Amino acid sequence: MKLTVIGAGYVGLVTAACLADTGNEVMCVEKISSKLATLKKGESPIYEPGLTEVLKKNIASGNIRFTDSIEEGAKFAEAVFLCVGTPQSETGKADLSQVEEAARQIAEVADGYKLIIEKSTVPVNTHRRVKMTLKRYANPNVTFDVASNPEFLREGSALYDFTNPDRIVAGVESERAEAIFREIYKPFAERGFPLLITTPAAAELIKHASNSFLALKISYINMVADLCEKVGADIELVAEGMGYDKRIGRAFLNAGLGYGGSCFPKDIKAFINMANENGVDFSLLEEADYINAARRTKYLAMVEELLWITKEKEICVWGLAFKPNTDDIREAPAIDIVRELAAQGAKLRLCDPKAAENFSRLFPESGQIKYFEDMYAAAEGADAVLLVTEWKEFLEVDAAKLKKIMRLPLVIDGRNAFDPKKMKEQGVEYYSIGR
């Protein structure tokens, strides 16, 4: 099929690349000229394992092309995916101006039937607003369907998630729209992946409800971790015991610094905002959000307690991205940790395999803040190593070497990534969360 994707951000670019890789002809619209130039060279402007390779392959085959013309994109295909940004205000309400703008521009140039597909994460009943906009600005002879097809991608494994989905959700209002979805996702259905056909409102809610539930699960295990510390239990053993229950599952029961990134923090606040606007009490999620924010404060208190004085101390931070295998630092715990320690006068030695460049835009290198490509160089002479993001490189640390090169062999593990027994056997003073 011919498909158009509006927006080459994280969701749009992965969607475009993966749909092209299943044999569709895809046109991706990106209005930022610098990103467009990068994409036309077959390079991804974001770090996502395997994405550049898929782009190069499909540019060479002619399955994907890029343009800055929304008119060209709108006329290219019958099905148009909206993958534009939906940033959030301080109240949690989503800014849908980019969604409205894209819908209006498509309406003004559309020359036939179009299925407009919400791929961006949007509040429930946004499809009604999109449909209203299309009707207002389109030629009366042009017809539209508006559908919701939420994404469930994890940064760092997005290509795998797209091509091996737990489920594909399509919220539609017509048989024609459903038929198009079944054609788009036929290669996935043939491999046994479930295609769930719902209403648009249900599809919009499934995305927020799913992410908010996972966020709730993370906050819950962190709450239990605090109790474990008080009573002398090991949160890892508690989580393992819980995880054997098929009704609960082990995934997302990982105590530590909590969640970050562009999805969970935004989605849980947006879901709370939706509930408030409709007079529904979502105080359970409000508490989960509060618990998550408090994890960083608690970790900093641990660092201060263990070091006593942080001023002028050499502190190494391993991990700046909000999670491994991405260069995304949005809502990353490292931001609050570095900001507070810098304010206290600590000397910071920062290391991340992919996110250092993005992080340095917030915290430029200075006499107080230094960046290192090598994890051991960053730790050399340090009074403490703080593990903030559990990159594979850090998990394979040589603890004996670490003890030799550090001024004070102290590791404060914010992700419970290391074995306490092995660390202590090598003479490293080691602390973690809920253990």
C-alpha cells in the first residue's frame, strides 16, 4: 500500500521505517530542514538500535522517501498517519496544536477519500476534534475517516516492538477504515499477532490506561522497597516472589530511581487531567506520580548521607539517558541528580554511551562538570560512582579494577543492577535500593 506518515520524530520515523520494511510505499513528511537532510542521507537523527540500517535499506529499495511538503504527502496516499508532537503543559493537558495544524493542512489539499490515523498519543475523543477540523477546511466533495492506532514502543527496542507487537489496536468508525487497517497489518496478522478492532475512543484510552498502569506498577514496587529497607528484607526477592504469580508478572517490578522518558511521565499526567475534566477521581495515579518524583529526592539523600559532604567531592555518574539503549534524556533522573549535586558544589564526572551530547546541552562542560567516553576514566580518582542508567557496558564492570582506580571505592546503585556480594568481595563499598 501507499502510506503517508506526518512527522519524523521518534514514533513517526519508526512507524515509517517498519511499514516500509514490510513492503509498503511510504512517504514521510518532516518540516525541519536539518532533520530532513539527515533522513535523505539514510541516517537517523535519533539513536535507536537498527533504525539507520532499516532506513538505508528501504531508501535503496525505493520503499521510503522523505519530503517537507504536507501537500505532497497528503496526495500520495489514502491512509495518513499523524505522528506529530503532543507536548504537555504544567497542568498535564496535552498541547494538540500540531495535530490540529496537520489535520487542517491535509484537509485543505486532500483530493479524495482519506483515512486519517492518530498515531500520536492524544487525549480521549481527540478523533472528534480532528474530524471536525477536517470537515471545516476540506472541499465538501472530499470524505474522511478518522481512526486511532496507538503506538506501544519502548525506546531502545522500538523496531522489535513494532514488528513483534503484543497487540495492534485500531479504533475505527467504518468498514472501509477497518478494511484499510487489515490490509496494512496483514503481514503481522499472518504471523499471529492480534489485531484488536475497537472504537476510536477506546483505542485512545487503551494507550493512556496501559502506560499509566505500568507506571503505577513501578511506583508500587518502589513503595515496597522503602518498607524493605526499614524491615531488613530484600526487594529483589520480594519482586521475584510476586512475579511468579501470572496475574502480576515480573516485568516492571524493578525498584530504583523510577520512570522517566517522554511517555510515562507525560501519559500519567495527561490521564489524570482527562479524569479531572470528566469529574473522575484518579487520586491513585496522582499518588503514583508523587512516589516516582520522590525517588530522586530519596536517592540524593542517600548520596548525601553516605558522602556526608558533597562539596568539592569527585562524583562519577554512570548513565545520563532515561533508560539504556537510547540517547533520550527527557525526564531522565540524571537531570535532577546532576543539577542538585552541582548546586551543592560537587565535581561531576559524567559518562553515557549515547546521551552525553544531548545532556551537555543542559549541562555544558566546565571546571565543575566533565564528560568522559570511557567508564573507567570517568571513575578514576572519584569519591563515589552513582549508577543512574543500567547500560550493558556498566553492568559488565570489573569491580576489582574499580577499587584500584577510585579514590574511595564507593558505589551507590540507583538501579539495583549489581550483585552486592560480588561488589563487597572485591572490596567495594556498595549500596542499593531496598536491599
